[in-house]
Amino acid sequence: MSWAIKAYDHAETYFNLLCAVDPALLRLTPEDDEIYAKCRESFPALDLRQIHEGDLKSTEAKEKWRSFCNTFEGKIQDFNFGTLLRLDSSLDYAEENTILVTRIQFFAIEIGRNREGLNSDIRNKYKATPKTKSS
């Protein structure tokens, strides 16, 4: 299975979870507490509601994120695997609202969104959709 199909399947599954379960109750990894604390320590001013490409891909941001990500090598399986992230936490995945990030960046941002209540309205706004066949 190609990485693109895996990334799409992951995004679809995660969004369906947000539509079905209170995001505040979700645990994405056994390391959620550590990931969230380290993310907020490393990026205290990061607006998790609306991510901009420069927050992740500018030269300065890349350096900071590289250091953050490498902290979780060996702790988080596939920590650097390509994963789709919604830029605006209030919207569904769509071409204009999606960016490719590493799995640990996805976890850091989405764990923060869940804990800070930024994904709470998703269940009222969207309904879970049946999984599409991607293979």
C-alpha cells in the first residue's frame, strides 16, 4: 500500500472518530501527555485553531520542528511517516485545508486541539462517513 493511500486512510479514520466521539476523551498514543507538554513548551504561541504553512515549513520552523520530532524517535512508531493534517480545525479535510506533515507533528497538533476544545464542534457540524475503499 502506498504512503499516499495510508495517509488518506488515516485522515478518513481520524475525522470519522472526531465525528463520533468527544475529542476530549480521545487518546491518540500512550505518550499523549508528553507530546502535548513538549509541544506547548516548544511552541507556546502556535495557534492550533488555524495552522499556516509557515508555522511548519519556514526555515526557522523546520529547525524547531526537527528538534521536537527527533525527541520522539523510538517512542512513537512511524514518527516521521507522512500524514495529512487539517489546517483549520473547524473544517473537514479538503485540498485547500490539508497539508502533509510528519506523524508526530500531526499527533502534537491534534492532541492539542482535542485538549484545548478546538475539535469539539466537529461532531455537531459533520457526520461520520462510511469508509471508502482505497485499494
